[in-house]
Amino acid sequence: MNAIIDCLFKNDQIDTAVSWINKIIISKGKKVHDFTYEHWLRKCADQQIGYNSFFDFLVKSGVFLNTSIIQQFKDLLENRLIDPFVGHFTTVDEGTGRCRSCEKLLQNSEISDDEFADLKQGLMEKVLLGTDVYLGSKPEEIRRFQNFIQKTAPYDVVIDGLNVAHQGKQTFKYPDQALSSVVKYFTNQNLRVLVLTRKHLLRGTTLKSALVFATEDLSGDDPFLLCSAVQSSNTKFVSEDVFRDHLFRLGDFRLQNIFRRWQHKAQMQIVSFDKNGGVRFQQPRKYRTISQFSDGCWHIPYDDGTPRYSYELPATWLCLQPKTSKITK
Ligand SMILES: [Zn+2]
């Protein structure tokens, strides 16, 4: 595929090349090669146009460019004749969302009502009712789930029970102790909690004051988790999963972008447990964690190669400010 894209760039068929790059991004296991990005950037530089399509791609795809490509991108933008930028590699204060270079606040992570409605519809239709789910889950179980959410939604927090139990393995003797701790953390705040779990995990466990939906032992329960969590735009969910499969299943570039922004906003991850039942969470960021433009400036997160867990976001950003020419006499 990368060779085809290279050929399309050579023949100035930029739009078609970009749509092929998008196909690579959403197809599982394929990677856009560095030389493809390099070729695209060279085209931008040759023609002094086409930068918009590259920026647009960064916003929609949520791709994190590596250090080499982001450096080339920075050099090109600093040296272009029309509307040059000055770039700085920097970090963002995670508490406030403030850029440490220009000191501006990044955009907040809000998702519009229309975007959220489309995401909800997409997840219900393509992920829950998509053909694949029937391989792991019976149609009756899906109907049972739909009846359940009709009666009990919305929720403040949805918990991936199996995932939490797995994470507590090193701290607790029994898997349900971790789950009870997490449930208690939220119900103590009078929040409406739904636990999604498998029937075998519930044996002998009582989860007081939480709603519980238990699937058959062999069901794929991620679609249930995601669909419960989009019943309201204020719902948070607890899981360490990255949901890449489901992201791909959405199939549509715009929906995938909304999904990623929603995931970064709604997902809470457990940092640690203590044996007395305390839980520490990494809170979702309040600022947008993908490439963004406001007040004439770009902020672009990139991957500097520092090892990170798959759910973690890169901490490194490129801050681009418009170059204002000083008049000297
Ligand atoms: Zn900045």
C-alpha cells in the first residue's frame, strides 16, 4: 500500500494518496511508513500548499508522528515563505492543560451533542450489533442487555469487572476484592454505578449498591461496556483496555476521531490499589489530547520514543506560533 501511495504523490494525486493513508491507519496491523510522510511533506514544501491537508489529517487521525517526522514538519513550517511558524518542542502541564512554551491553555476536551449522538449510534449499530459480536455473544444476550440498559441507564460510572479483577491480582487474594474496592470508591460518592462482569466472577460476591450486568462466561463483553458508557455524555468508565478492535470496527474516520477524543475524556485507569481497599486513579485529562488549532497556533502531540503503556498518551508536544516579522530600520 505504501508503494501505491508513493506513486500517487509522484503524480500529484494528493487527495487519493491521503485517502489511502487513512485506509492504512484504520486497518489493523498496518503502518504508514516514514517515507510516505516524508514524501507528503516534500509535496507540501514544493507546492507551498497542501499543508492544510496534512494538518487536517493530524487532527482527524489522532496519529502521533515520531521525532524524525515531526522535526521535518517543524523545519518546513519555519522555512516556508507564506505564513511561517516558529516551533518549539515542549510539554503540557497535565493539571491545567497549559503549554509550557507559549503558556496558552489547550482546548478543552468537550464533544458536541451532535458528535456524541453520532458516536452513540455508531457504537450501538457497528460494535454491539455488528456481525462479529455474535461470534462471542448470543443474540438473546444482546437483547437481554438492550432491555437492561433501557430500564437502568444512564450511569455515572461503568466498570469493566473482569479487567479490574485482573488488575487487582497482585494486591488481593481474591479477584472480587479489587472489584468491591473500586465499586465502593464510587458508591461512597453516591454515584450510580454499573458493573459489567462475567457470571463466573460473581460467584459468592455481593456488590451492594451497584447495578450489575453479568454476561455468559465466554462472551466478548467490551461492546457491552462501550455501549453502556455512551448512554450519557457524562458517564466515566473504568478499564485499562485500549479498544483498538472496536475503534476499527467503527469503520468511519470521523467517528473514530470522536471515539478517541471521547475515550481520552471518559476513561479512568487504575494506578494502584492498597490492601485496605483504597484505589488511586489516573483521572481523564480535561484538555484535548490530539492535534489542535486555536488563536493562530498549533499544538501537536508527538511520540518521542519514550516507552509508555499502550493506553498512555505521549507527553511531548510541538508548539507552533505564527512568526511575526520585526520591522527593523
Ligand atoms: Zn504552546
